[in-house]
Amino acid sequence: MAIENEHEIKMKIQELRIEHRDLDDVIDRLQQNYHGDQLQIKRLKKRKLQLKDMINKFESKLIPDLNA
């Protein structure tokens, strides 16, 4: 894996982690509000799960291939 590629992957992981953490904050604020939009909360949680999957996918690209 080229160092440039590895750097780009690490930057993308960092971006995704920031978005994931931001969604945590938004979801927490909406849940504290008794009249929070449950549909919006559900969508945000789904997006958060998608981000986690993407983070895992990119992290797995950083693991060296043992067959090499």
C-alpha cells in the first residue's frame, strides 16, 4: 500500500469519526427533548451505524495482507 494511500485512508477515518461523534451529540440533544422527532432520531442512528461500518471497512484496509 502506498504511503499516500495509507495517509488518505487515515484522514478519511478521522473525518468519519468526527461525523460519528457529532451525530452522538445531536442524537443526545434530541433525546433529551421530550418532544424530539423520533423519526429523525431513528434516521440519525441509522446514519451513525453506517458511519461505524465505513470506519471498520477503512480500518481493515490498513491491516497488512498476511498472504503478501
